[in-house]
Amino acid sequence: MEDTRMMSDTPAQGQNGFIPLVTVVDFHHARGPEVEYWFGVEEGVDPAIDNDWPLLPFMALSDGAHASSEDFSYFTLLRPARGGVPATSLFGISCTRQMDASLLLNRPADVTRSTVQKAVVVIADSPQFFGMLRERLSVVTSAWFAQKEFTDTEILRRFQDSLKDEKERGEGLAEEDREEYLGMSLRELVREFKWQTLVLFKCCLLQPKMLFFGSRCERLCMMQFSLISLIPGLIRNLQDCADPELDSYEKQLTKPTSLKTSDRSSLLSYMGLPLQIFGKGSLFGPYTPLQQLDILADYGTKSYIVGSTNSLLLQQKDRYSDILINLDETTINITSSSLRAALALSAADRRWMDFITQSVNDTWDEANPSRPKTMGYVGSEEFIRLQFEEYLLSLISAVKCHNYLIHHANNPRAMFPQVEGDPALDFGSIWIDAWTRSENYRIWERNTDSHLFDIVEPKHPCAGGLTIDDVQRRIAEQVKEFHLDERFAVGKEVLGRNLLAGKEKASTVFNRLYADMEALKESQRRKHEEAKREAEKNGTPLPSPGFTAPDLNGAKQTVQSVGSKAGAYIGSWGTWMGEKRKSGWGGGKSTPQRNQENYPSPPSSTRNEQSTESVRPISKVDDRPRTKESYQESIFDADTNGRPDSSHDSKSTVVSPTKNSHPLHPSRFHEEMDSPVEVKKSEPPIIVEDTPNEPPAVTRKVVPDSIIAEESSKWEESLPKKINASERNSDVADALEKATATPISP
């Protein structure tokens, strides 16, 4: 089956018989830029006048072209309707060069400046082959300037003849068989803008007012061509882009009735591609001079993609743009708040674009940015283009599915069990809503089948929410973007040098110390030899070579002294522990309050044993209000639920802390702390009186004197009796003496 949709070879574009023209634009010191020669037309005919192209010289000679030896400009021209040929768009490419006026062989009288600046321009009916044409135009212009004689234009005439012959020979060739994207570097676009490349792509489909700015005109124009080339088939269907009044594409468009799945062109046509973003009310001007600002501000111009090299537009970006792309600073400034919300990428969008960005970065070649350093497919221009084609097909299929689900929301038989939820949400619900209000969506919706999701799966290429892999990938890209790895490498190198220097210094210190020790040993050896000679001379006994027999009696006394002190402390500790066990410490009985200044604190209790530090009876009246700080509890003595152990004696009194404010989500432990503590009936009565001269909410607790006397007597009885330290020290000394009774060998 063949596709019945009318493709791009319409009379307005492919069969209009337009022969490429060549012209020369000169910069006159008094009159400014003006057309100097025409090639490919009859003698005395001026196409600029016949077609009403007064701005052609300003488009060919861009602002700032004098700052470089060679620059290129790309622009669009409106060819008005004539005879039976409807109005259409033409495309111009100019090569601007300059040379020193003193080098001219015959210098005209009107050349008063030190340099001569001219532009050779080619005007064609399609920008499809501008990549290849740009290289030939550069060679021809360079050769013409090398003659140093601008009156000799034979080389330009032959150049136009060659373009005419190619046009006539290639009239019936299939456009798909020719290279159409040469010179449009998508790799550079992705390399510079990373994930924002997808932002720009989706922004084009919303058809706002997009303004590109850059000081280099060629780079400015090629970035725009690269962006619109991501929409399959759009480069071959730009017949309406030169003027907002053109609308031939939609008028000639018919809805396809058949599909040949083995033919890519038929598939794209059946899916409704290309999405025509340049139609009624839209404009495309890769380079737009200031003289063309009136058409940008015209009421009939609803959207456009234009570029400028004049910084004056930056001061009026709010007036002439919804989004400004500054290529010099690689920044995107969205002046429209609604557009900013619509262009927020989803997690699936970021994941998909991060994959393409990483593919380009991993294969980047500084010597030749246009192709991967691996010379493979991944990361190449064709790889990027097909990835965006897959994304766009999935997008329009998901939107068709979204519309179908909304239309049949109340029909359970119309649901798709193989489709989970709404697949369009992965592309951004706000963006989908904004796109449905655009002109290209209206054209696409009217001329496509409602069941496109039966042809292409309605699913985002990287469907799903945010994952840890996405976060790790973004962090890695941030590290690369801010060159943190290089900074860390420098810091690591500096740290390594410092460590090496420190190691050398330490080694020097140890070497010196070793040398000093050797010198000391040598001096001692010499002294011993001298003493030996003196002893032999005098007949006295020989001295020991640096070893003196230990004093066993002194060592024994020292050991006994240390053992006595250690034994006294250990004995006191053991006696105290025994008394505590007898009185029920740790067994659930109440223990009177101790004087912590005279007795050491007991070790921490086990999980089922409660320390007496946690709860204690009140031994004296305290007029201060009880706050949270008055409640003391070790975190190791709390149960797994954050509550104090409930194994306290019934006579123990816990002073409830005052209720303080907590965070919105307090822990369970804090919740229990905030709840009031009930006093058991078996506890002694506590008299609560209002404290005068204090706020009513603050109270103090008064304990009767009888309870204080009773508790004090219990506390005195529980005190351990004084231990005879001399007897215990004597036993420890005897044990140590027996242990050290073995003689020490010299």
C-alpha cells in the first residue's frame, strides 16, 4: 500500500522551477550595504526590486561580520505569488570576507577605507543542501578575493552555472537519497546545552517567541537549523517560514488513508510528521537584522524562531521574546512564567536526555567535534537524530492514547490493560496541556487517525519516576560540569606532597635520634673501658658493663605499698557492693538516697535493673518549680519503647516534668514524656500548695517531717560500717610477698 498523503514535493517547493541565484553585496563607506552584482538573471533585471527584498543587503552582511576574516549568514526571503506559482519561501546563505584595501591591484576611487568587505550570496528554494553548499561557497569566495581584482567576476558566473546544472539534473531525484544535514552539528548542541536541549526541543513545539543571540553569525544560524532538524521532515517543508501570512502547507495537507510499515517515510507521514511549527502567524529567520524588527512586533506574528547578533535586543528581551537563548554565555532565559512551568522536564525526560548527553560526552573528540572519537554509531549525529525521532513518535502516540482515555473515561470496555495509567504524564502534564493549544497540534490532530497508539507503543522511552541511578548520574554530571574532579585531584596532589615532606622530616628526626643514641652508647662504652683500665691499674674489681643489680628489698617495699593501696580500694568497693545486695539493690526494693560525694557510683544496671539514680524520694523541700531538667534518667535504662522501666518500688515518687513544646512529629519517647504521670495509691501523701508570688500554673511539693525522719534513719542504717584497713592491707601484702618470693636473676 502506498501513502496518499501529499509530501513536500509540492509546486510551491519542489516543482516551482526556481533556479539558484548568486549575488554580491558590497559595504559602501557612505551608502552602507548594497547589492553590486546579480548572476543567473537577464541583463538589467534586479530580483531585489522585483521581489521586494529591500533588506537583502542587511541580511547578507551581518552585524559584527567585520570582526572576523570569514563569516556566514543564513536568512529567509519571501517570494511573492507570480502567475500560477503561489507565494513561497526562499533561503539565502552568504559568505562574508574582507581584505586590506592596499592589496587591491586596481583600487577604485570610492574605496576610502582601509579594508574592503564583500559578501557572496546564494539564494535557493530549500536549505536542505546548505551544509554542502557552504563549503563550496567558502572556496569560491576565497578564490575571488585571492584575485585582488573584484571587477573580474568570471569565477562567480561559473559558480552560478554549476548550481543551475545541478538543479536541472537533480529535479527528479528523491530527496531522501541526498545528505540533508551536513554541517548541522547536533553533537555541539547537546554538548553545550546538555539536558536543556530537550527543553529547547519541546519549546519549539509550543510555538512561543524564541530569540537566539550570539556574536558569531554562522554558529547562531546553525544552532537554529540543528534544533528544527530534530523534527523529522521539517527541513523539507519550510515553504511557509518566511512570512506569517503563508499557509500553503496546511491547505495542501490531506489525511493519510493507508500505511506501509516497511517504508519509514510512509510511517512518519501516517503519524502526522512533520509537526508544522511554521505556518499561519509564524516566522523563521536564522539571522534577523534590526531593520526587520517591525515584523516581529506585528500583531499578526504570533510565534517565531529568530536570531540576532546585535546586543540591543538583549535590552528589550521582554518585548521581543518569551525565551532568550544566549549562545555566548550558554544560558536560557525564559521571560514567560507560564512557559517556564510548561518546560519543566519530568523525571523520565531528564533520564532520557542524560543518556544522550552521556553518550556524546563519552565519545567527544576535541579535534573533530562532529563525529565520535570511536568512529561508531553511539553518540553520532544520526544516533541523536533517531533518538529524538523515537521520542517524538512515542510522544504523539501517548497523547493520542491520553485523548482516547479521556473520551472513554466512563466506558470500562475501552480501557487498555496493557497500558498502566496515563502514559502522557511522563512527558509532563503541564506541557501536554500547553501543546494542545498550539497551532501545530491543531493541524496534527485534524489530519491524523485517533488510534495512532496501535502503531507505536504509547510509552515514554525512559518511563518511570526518579530513581537513585538518576540522582547518581546527575551528581556525576555536576562533578564534571564544575570540574570538581580536577579540583580534588589538585588537592590530592598537594596533600600527597605535604605527606611526603612530613615523612621526610619524620625520617630525618628518627635518623638524628638514632645517631644521638649511638653516640651516647659509644660514649658509655669509652667510659667503661677507661674505668676498666683504671681498675686493672689499681687492682680493684671490674665494674659491670652498664648493668646494676636491682635492690630487691626496695622493690619489695614498693610492691607492698602499691598493693596496700589497691587492696584498700578494692576491699572498700567489695564491701559496699555486698551491703547493697543485702539491702536489695537491683532487686526491685527501694533504696534510700546516697551521698554521691563520699561513695562511688555503682556500675550501670542491666536492662531489667533500674539504677537508684533514676528514681529517688524527695529528701528536702525545694521551692523551685519542677522543670523537665529535674527528671534524670539514663538512656540505657529505658525500654525499647522509650519508657522508663516499670519495676520501681511502689514507694518511689517520680516528679513529673512540666510539659514543653515538641516538634510536629515527636518521637514516642517524647510523647510519653508529655503525658502526666499517675501517683500510685501506696505512695506517701504529698501536699501540694500554691506558691505565692508565682504564676498559678507553677506549684511546689511539701513533704511532711515524719517522712523525712523515717527516711533519714533508714539511710543511716544502710551505710556500710568502717572497714579495718590495716588488717586488709596486711593480708594483701602477704599475698604479694608470696607472689614475689621467687629470686630475681641478675
